[in-house]
Amino acid sequence: QVQLVESGGGLVQAGGSLRLSCASSGSIRKSDMYWYRQAPGKERELVASINSGGSTNYADSVKGRFTISRDNAKNTLYLQMNSLKPEDTAVYYCKMRVAPVVGAVYDYWGQGTQVTISS
């Protein structure tokens, strides 16, 4: 069983920056990793992803402002968030997708970290 622990959330003013971290209890080297967020009253949405090869994708709303990265040696996923806006306020979750054998996929989630952006 993999455990993911997010950290780095907090309260910042619009235009500021935060760096989220997601530490895994297991190796992330072969896993695709994701950041999601959920604002009050809204569905959880995909913010960014990075596959095991390092290729990244971003939601249009965060392109150019957020950067996802990974450190396989530290089993840690990161999300650098710059030029933050009030609409970025949400609980941010990391997800790790494990595919140990063909046809079997397991998703592990962290507990979330609150990000609040004041205007």
C-alpha cells in the first residue's frame, strides 16, 4: 500500500507563489503522477500530469504559471505555482498511478493540501 503526503499549501496573496510537494512511501520511478484540485462546490479537476518518462501536460487554466516536476530519487512530486489567482483556491491532491502488470491499474491519492489565494 502506497501512502502519499502533500505539503506546501497555505494562504498567499494574488500574484504570489507556492510550491507543493507530494512525498510517496514507495518508489515513483515507474509511475505516472498527477496533481488535481477541488474548489468548494466544484468537481475535482486535473491540473497537471507527468509520466514516468518526464513528459508533462497542463490544464489550460494553469499553463505558463504552474510547473510539475518529479524527483525519483526522493520519491517526491512537486507543483511550482506562480502568478497565483484567487480562482486557484482549492484543495490540491496528488495521485500516483501504478500499473504493476498489464491490465491492472491502481490509483493512490494523498489527503490534500489547502491552497488559498487572497485578492
